[in-house]
Amino acid sequence: MKTIVINIGNTNIRFGLFNDDQCERSWVINTKPYRTSDEMMIQFMMMYQTHHIDADKIDRIIIGSVVPQITQDVQRAIKKLHNKHLS
């Protein structure tokens, strides 16, 4: 099962691509509170392309955050990118 794990922190947003319990790839981008969800989606899409990740092959998405004001924009961006409902 392929899972994207996203950890939204005050300084960085960390991503990990897991295949079952094994982390296959990880990357970090800066947390910038003024980005729109559309800007984030484009940045996330570029990172997926860089790391050869097919959004359609992701089974689960897990988001953890200590920055509530950014969490909704990240969720919107990920929802658009994956074309899936997030709960």
C-alpha cells in the first residue's frame, strides 16, 4: 500500500512516500503561510514529478500539523492533486 505522509511544521513541511512500512522517498519544503492552495498544489505536483510519484497510485494520505492556518490549504492542494476526498 502506497502512502504519502505530510508533516506540517512551523518551519518546514516534510513529505514521505511509504510503501507499506518502508519509506521510499522523502523531501522538505519551507512552510510559507502566504501561499495559496493553488500555489501549493503546483509545488507539490512539481515535487511528485521530481520524485517520479504517480498521484493515482497513492492509496492513503496522512497529514499531521502544528500549523492550523496552513492545514486547510495543504488539504485543498492535496485533494486537487489526488482528486480524492480527504477525511
